[in-house]
Amino acid sequence: MLKLGVIGYGRRIQGVLKIIASLKAETRVTAITDVRNDEIKRQMAEQGDHPSEVHFYTDADEMLDQEQLDGVLVGTRCSLHARMANKVLSRNLPLYLEKPVATTMSDLMALKRAGETSQSRVVVSFPLRVTPLVRLAKEIIDSGQIGTVEHVQAYNNVPYGGVYYHYWYRDERETGGLFLQKATHDFDYINYLLGTKPQRIAAMTSKQVFKGTHPAGLHCLDCPEQVTCMESPRNVFLQRAETSRIDELPFPTYQCAFAVDTGNEDSGSALIQYETGMHVSYSQNFYARKAAATRGATLIGYKGTIQFDWYTDELEVSMHHTPRVEVHKFDSKAMSHGGGDLVLAQSYVDALRGAGESVAPLDAGLLSVLMCLKAKDSAQNGAFRAIEYE
């Protein structure tokens, strides 16, 4: 039986653990480090698990020193990812690391140094790069069917963007801004598809919608505008009819998205130049809703164009010099992150067994964060930034 430790037993890591368990890989969580241990014990008992079989800690070093673990998963809040990962890397244990792998340049550089000296096998939580959509796109690009990709237009219009303004995600000290929260995935799959190095980046952000004059600390349930506000829990249910989200979201703790203390930009764009001279445009938005949701890319070569979108679950190849269009339909919407989480879970199981190469290595996580931090810097200072480690 492979013994797993968890640092930060949040919803995301719990989901990954369920997928690992479904693989029948003979793994078991034997130790957890968290600040909510009593709550976690109650939750595990309610779900029919056995918290008495798990050792609970509030200090990660204590857990790592006292337990004989075969691997560790880090699922803390974002600002702690790098520091907790460093502790695991120093002990050469297989690591599953949530994204973004760091939120500051100093943490990124420390993580990079730790990775260079560690023998740990690392799987970064980058499910998009291993979804069926991206895998097919990669196969087509590598075959030469559309020629060399010379231009990319990528986009992410997030229909659930309110979560970045209603509760802890609104704290930019935790998120580092929304390039790190969202673009970290998109920059990674673009890098993976292109197989070439990004050299410089320019970016711009705006905060046009989720701002206002309501008092700091105002909760939605205490607000007199619940009936008229389209971001209130009442209207998420009644007007937007998002009934599937009622049990998922902590509505009682929702804070006002139009208060003076909301953080995070609500749209952002970046231009990225790669070593070949080609460039990528990327844009993300957090107030699109419902059928306006899009996430995907258009990749253009001289011979043809690939377009795909996770919300339509389709990939289309349009040939430029013949009257031919290929449409590939997928059935992955019901799968966690479009099927990517299953691939990541299997890759981590392989890492625990000392087999195979990571499908999402630490270097990919480091580069993605570097690009996001440089994009944030560019947006703040209005200038291109070289994508180089400091």
C-alpha cells in the first residue's frame, strides 16, 4: 500500500484523490497537514471515510519528519504552494503540486533552485495540456498537416468569474492576480503545443465591472440589493438558473463583488513573442456568463488552421489550399477538467511507482508562472518584459 500525505486538504486535492482511488492503485492517505483538522475529520466521517486511520498535523515539517510517506500532494492556498513544495522536494518524495506553482518571483526562484537539486518526480496540476482536445491538436501540429504554427489567438471567457470577487480569491495576496489563476493553464498548453520558447511579453489588465462603493466586508446575505444584484446568491439561482452550483459554492460567506475591497482585475490580455518570431495573443474575461463561455484557441499555419474550444467540445481543422474541413467531436464535458485530471492522476501514480515521465513536469509549471509574473509586471508598467528568470 502506497502511503500518501496531503498538505492542504482542500476541494481540489480531494477531487484528485478520488480519481487516484478510482485507478485502484493501492494508495491510501495516511497523513494530512491542515489548519482545519476538526472540520476535515467531521467531513470524512460524514462521507464514510475513517479519520481515525489518518494522522493529522498543523505543521508540514512535522508530518514529513514523522511519517513514512511514499508521496505528497500539495493543495494549500496559492501563496503557500511553492513553500510547501520546497519541503517535499528537499525530502525527494514524489510530488503532486497544485497550480500556480508560485505567486511571487522570490518564491518562484526558490522553487526553481529546489527543483534543480531534488530527485522528486513532480506532476503539476495542468490538466488542459493532457485533455483529448489538446492531445489531438498536438498530434495534428506535429504531423505537419497545417504547416508550422505561425500565429495563435487564444481566449478564456470565464462564466463562473464571480468566484474571484466573492470570497478568498478576491485577496490578491493569495491569488497574485488572475493571470496566475487562469492564464497559467493557458500559457502552459500553448507552450506545449508550440514546442518553442517564449521570449518576451506585453500585457494589459482592466477592472471595469467588479468595482464599486459598497462598504468593505459587506456580505451578500446582508445586502439590501439582493433582489436587483445579478451577482447575489439569490439571482445566481433564480435569474441565471445555475442550480447545479448551489451545493458547490459557499454562498453564506459570499462578500459583495461591488465593494471597495474587491481585488483582482476583471479582464486581461497578453501578447507573447516566441523565439521563432511568431506571436500569440491571449485574452481572458471574468464577467461573461452562460452561453458566452469560451475557452480555447485558433492556431494558424500556412497550410491550415486548427480551432478548438472546451465548451463546445469540438476541434475543427480547416485546410487553406483544398476545400476540406475536418470536425472532431468529443464527449469529455462530464469528465473532470475535460479528461485531463485522469491523465494527471495516472501520471502521479506512475511517479509513485518510479515509472514513466511526468506529463506535466515542474519546469512547465515554473515557465508558466514566470510568464504570468512578467505579464503582471508589464500590465503595471506598460512595457514589454523579457521572459527570463531573475
